[in-house]
Amino acid sequence: MAAIIQTEGLTKHFGSHHAVDRLSIEVNPGEIYGFLGLNGAGKTTTIRMLLGMIRPNSGSAYLFGRRVDAGSHKLWAEVGYMVETPYSYPELTVRENLEIIRRLRGIPDRSAIDSIIDRLQLTAYRDRKAGTLSLGNGQRLGLAKAMLHHPQVLILDEPTNGLDPAGIVEVRELLRELAADQGVTIFISSHILGEVSRLTSRIGIVHQGKLLQETDVKDLHPLLRRSLRVETRDPASARSRLTQAGYVVQQNAEGTLRLQEERAVTNPDYISKLLVYADMPPTLIQVEEEDLEHYFLRVIGSEGGVRP
């Protein structure tokens, strides 16, 4: 299966700052790929190179198997994109903004504007000036522009930024439908792993311009750490007793104890028994799994890789 989006050793530096460093990724047809990293990790710079907005210092970007360069005009008929803050003409209405895109794209069907306005829940704002829209509705307008011409590839930079929870769900379901029903290939950058993991089939984690890890979302959960949370009325004594029994015990400021060893996580009943026999019965004991946000932060740990 030939990749729809591909980079090979893609590199961009601004002076001594390496914004993107030898990045190589592949996105398959109909896939929703989540490109994750903190602000400043190189996500937007990568997207700008994918779209031919800036030139790489070395390496190459490809769309539909064709190299992206200054002469790649025909590529853009099949690509929709939204980069950083969605641009609009603030003194024109939502409808007028989309009419400009319709003409620039050479879309003959005037009803395409009404269709995309309805689809992005912008009907109530169609005659409102773009400059008066909320951040969330500005994002919706940006998505409408990206999707107006029914592209086969969508490249979206932080598409849910500013949306309320209901809006995030709407956009998530819309993008899922485009990929599943119409075979659209979608590349999404974000710094929010929890949200992106609900939408994407595969994620790539980038930090300081380097790709640290690529993972199928279905394979994420086995990578999440588990720990045993223990609460007692005398945490200091309970910690001492568990330490004597050979366990490594962490204690936070609130007195909650946490054990991460596999033998503790898989045998909480034994931990409970130890404390009961020592006359320190736990008031709470439960196995907890690391959430996706903590996993993300661990992957981009202080040395740029997975912490031990």
C-alpha cells in the first residue's frame, strides 16, 4: 500500500535552532494519523513543509507519491488544510469568506457553501462577520474552508483548539466519518494525546524536532504503567511496614502511598493483608493505570525519550 503522505529525513533549521530533525513518517490511505508534541516541538513547521509553504534544508516531503516543491500546483486540488490560527477576512461574513474559497478552488456548485455551513454547525453565523466569531467558531470556519472542495487529504493543525466539549465531539465524529465512509486521509497535529487517541488509528510523538515514537493506538494501553494506590490512617507507619517487606513505596504530600512493582500491582490482597496484620488496615486500595497524558509526558521526558 503506497503512502499518501510521506517524509524522508525532513529537516528544517532556523539559524542554530533545529525545528525539524531528520523526520521520516508515512501515512496510509484512509488513515487518521495523530502528530503529537508540545508547542514548539516542530509540528507546524512540518506541516508547512508538507504543504510547500517553506522549503526544507534537507530531506523531502511527498503527497500521493509526488514530491512537494514550488511547482506542485496540481497537488492542492486534492488537499485541504488548516495551519495554526485559521485565516479569514474579518470584515466579510462567514458565507462571503467561503464564497471566496469556492471561487479560488473553481468549485461550480454554489450549494457547496450551504452544505459545509450546515455540516460545521455554522448556520446561525452564516451572515456574521468572521472577525466577530468566537475562537471555536473561527476554528469551524477554518475547517469549512479546508473541506469545501471535498479533498482526499486533510492536513489540520490543532483542529479542535477553542472548541467546547460538544464541538470537539462533533468534529471528531465528522473526521471519523470522512475517513471511514469517504476514504479521506487525515493528518492531525495536536498536543493533547487523550483527545487525539480517541480519533486516530496511529500516532507519532515528536519532541524537539525528532520523532520519538510511532504507535498504533490499539497498542497504546499495554504501554501504560500501572500502580497500586494505598491510603491508610497512618501512612508513615504503613510505608515503613511495606518497606520492611521489601517494597519500594512512594508517598505524596497528601499521604497517599503508591507501589509500582508488578508483584504489588498483581497482588493487592497480599498488600492489604500485610497492613491488616500490622494493625494498619488500608482505607483505600486500588490498582490505577497511567492516563494517556501522563504517558505522553513520560515519553517526552527530560532526556527526550521514555523515562525508565
